[in-house]
Amino acid sequence: MDNQVFNINGTDKKLLKKVLKLAFMLNPYRKAEAWKIDKEKGLVLFWSKEKDTTAFVEPLDAKGVFGFVWDFLNSEEALKIDLKDWDRNLEDDGFDGSTDRGWRVYTERWGRIGKGNSEYDSYNYSFLAITPCYAWYGK
């Protein structure tokens, strides 16, 4: 499906496993063959190797990629992702509530992930991105 929409955030590790399983079910290839860290988008997964991506030793399904995703979300590299809009930490803006670190799993236009700030110039073989985000809890 070319107009696929997928966008789920949360903080729970068990939920992330289920979300990845669902996201991989929507991917007609059902496997991730490569990955890339994009400072605007987060960890981008690819169903086929593309320029400037790193191949997994073998193609991974949702269960196989989960540990890699979880390690990324808890890495120093994840702290360097430029969080915007609904992903950012509102406490930095004087939010009258609290926040907690979490994650967001998503696609963009055409079921792909845009390069950098673009939604229109996408990675051709991308099918999913995972970014750190903040959960917002108002009073």
C-alpha cells in the first residue's frame, strides 16, 4: 500500500515489541536488511540495502530487530536526534506538567521515511523509523 500511515508513540518496552511486530506486518517484505541513523528522523530501517546504509548480518524480522532498536533508544546516539514538535521535551519550554522519555515508531509519505528535513525526498527502500521522544503528562 502506497499511502500507508503508521505513527505510534509510547514509553513501555512490551508495547514497543508489539508495535514493531505490527509495523513489520505492514511491510510487504517483513524484514529489515539495513539501517541508518538520520539526525532528523532517528533510526531508519530499510527492506533493502541503499547507499550509506549499514546492512544487518542477516535480514531481521520484528523480533530480531527489537534488541537493536531498544539499544539505539538507550544510546548516546539517540540523544543527538533533533526532536521537534510532538517529540520534544516540553519541560525545556516551561511545561506545567511532567515528561518521560519514550519512543515513536512511524512512517511518512508513501510509507517511506524522508531524508533529513524532507518528507518528499525519501530513502527509496526505507519502511520505518524509530525516534526517541517524550511522553507529556499534564496536570
